[in-house]
Amino acid sequence: MEKLKRTLIVWVSIYPPLTIILAVFKEHLNALPLALRTLVLTVILVPLMTYILIPFWTRIFDRIDLLRRRKKKIKNS
């Protein structure tokens, strides 16, 4: 279950900003060669994911897990 949780966190961290960046800068990015386009995207996305999005979503998922465990504990009492 932990791997699934980590997979979901990475997915919700990368999909929205990647989609937004591609939509907003489509014309500028399409003018670049593929290797440079990939470099630009990774320079933006990797720090954003590492320092902001993954920690944010990890806290959210941890809170959800905590609430589920509390609810289950109360139910079993």
C-alpha cells in the first residue's frame, strides 16, 4: 500500500504542473529542440516537485491515513 501511496503522490505532484506549463508555454516550447525542451521542463519541475509539491502531498496523504486509522480505531472500540 505504501508504494501505491508514493506513486499517487508523485503522479498528483507532476501531472498538474506539467499540464499547465505545456498549455501556457506551448508555442515557446514547441519552437525548441526536444532535448532543450526536456531540459527546460525538468529544470522547472524537479525542484518544484522536490521542495514543494511532494512534501505538500505527502502531508495531505499522511493526514488522510491518520484520520482513517483514528476512525478505524474508534469503530473497533
